[in-house]
Amino acid sequence: MSFREEHELHKRRFGRNLGVALVLLSFIVIVFGLTVVKVTRGDYEPENASIQRGQ
């Protein structure tokens, strides 16, 4: 009992899906990295925090 050889269409589809997955993963990593940098730098502060500090 041997497995049938994979069709060429499935090989191309797998390559395309892998490419889309890598693009989505890189987008997620970039957004997460920007979020971490923004939070650690202190750019993300509620508006009330600046008002309370001024008093």
C-alpha cells in the first residue's frame, strides 16, 4: 500500500500558503514590536495622567 504522489497543484498551493503565512507572521511581529517599544518608552499614557501631573 503506497501513497499516491502529490499533485503539482498541491505543491504550488502549499508554497503560496507558506508565503502568506510568513507575511502575516512578520506583520504580527512588527506590530507587537512597535507596541512594546511604545509602551516601554512611555508614549502610551492616558490623557488624565498629564492633567494630574500638572496640578
